[in-house]
Amino acid sequence: MGESVRERGQGDKQMITIRSEEPADVEVIHSIHQSSFPTEAEARLVDRLREERKLALSLVAEVKDCAVGHVAFSPVSVDPQSPAKRGLGLGPVAVLPEWQRKGIGEQLITRGIEDCRRDGYSFIVVIGGPEYYGRFGFRRASVFGLANEYGVDDPFMVLELSAKCQDIVYPALRVKCVTTSFTQRFPDQVFHNQM
Ligand SMILES: CC(C)(COP(=O)(O)OP(=O)(O)OC[C@H]1O[C@@H](n2cnc3c(N)ncnc32)[C@H](O)[C@@H]1OP(=O)(O)O)[C@@H](O)C(=O)NCCC(=O)NCCS
């Protein structure tokens, strides 16, 4: 069902639809990331995740039948391994510059979280601005003893999707994942050790 885009000024309300990626979206998704980030790294990352069948969830935001935003979720691996702890990494997420700050990113991420929960994942990790992701319930992952293979602390955040985060993460659990920030900080390690 469509939801309205947050109004700025007196403009008409426009309806936004969040839907799963379709085969015809490949080029426009690339172009959304290329236009929203300083480099093409994120656009290429999404292409590669798709080629390697690691796009566990890929959502497109549409206004008037035009794709204006996209979010990807890809599997992360945990160490020690546990079948009960299935998680995804959020990112990259992008909204075309002219459509930013209208609530589209929020709708993409909210719907993504709902879909991950529906699909039985235990947690989502992200590397990003704590202020932005905090509004969706993400918390500093180190609070739960959750580390990552790159040693990133503050911006590394987790959202638990099952009853208690303690059931999901515990001291010495490490996550190996792909996110936007990793591509910027660790360009050579992006696909290292992914599930
Ligand atoms: C981040 C992004 C996807 C958000 O999409 P959006 O549709 O603009 O987001 P929303 O409209 O739902 O929310 C915008 C709010 O989040 C804030 N916000 C946006 N990006 C933020 C960030 N990286 N850190 C902190 N706050 C952020 C804005 O200040 C804005 O708040 P305000 O309008 O009340 O001042 C979009 O800005 C984007 O594509 N940016 C470039 C790519 C990028 O940086 N992706 C995320 C990497 S972690």
C-alpha cells in the first residue's frame, strides 16, 4: 500500500510505494546509488551482491512509477557460528538527492526491518550515523558484546528482531559483514569472509 511522502511547503502530497526489486530495476538502482554517494563504490557493491546472490532483501522506493530510493540487506556471518543467529547487514541505502529529507529513507528502512522480522532473521547490523539509525531502534553493538572483524566501534549498531538481544549476541560474537561504511573504510576487504 502506498504511503505519503512528507510534505515540504505547500506542495501536493505524493504517494510513495516500497516494493521488492524487479529485474528491470537493475540499472536505475545502480544510478540511484551513484547519484547519492560521492563515488560509484556503493553502486558497484549492490551489483556485486546481486551477482553473487547475496541480496537477501532489496527494496525500491517509487514515486509516480519512478524509482527514487533503494536499500539492500545482505547476509552476515557470525563467529562462533550458530544456526539460531541469522542476521543481515543493512546497506547501502540511498535516496536520490532531490528526494531526500522527505521521509523516503525512513520508509525504506522501516519496511526492510519489517520484512527481515517476517523472514525470521534474529538481528540486523549497520554501520552508520547513530542519530539516524537510533530512530529505528538500532543500538551500539558493543553494548551487547558484539564486535566486528574490522574493529569499528561507535557507528557499528545492531537491532534485535527477536525477544531479547542477549539471546542473539554475546561476548566474543563477531560479525563479518558488508556495509556502506566498510566499502569506504576498507575497500579491499568488502567481500572478505562473507557468508
Ligand atoms: C541517508 C539517506 C538514505 C536518508 O534518506 P532520506 O529519505 O533523506 O531520509 P529521511 O527523509 O527518512 O530522514 C531524513 C532525516 O534524517 C537525517 N539524516 C539523513 N541522513 C543522515 C545521516 N547520515 N546521519 C544522521 N542523520 C541523517 C536528516 O537530518 C533528516 O532529518 P530532518 O529532515 O528531520 O532534519 C539519504 O540522505 C541518502 O541517500 N544519503 C546519501 C547516501 C548515504 O549517506 N547513505 C547512508 C549511508 S549510512
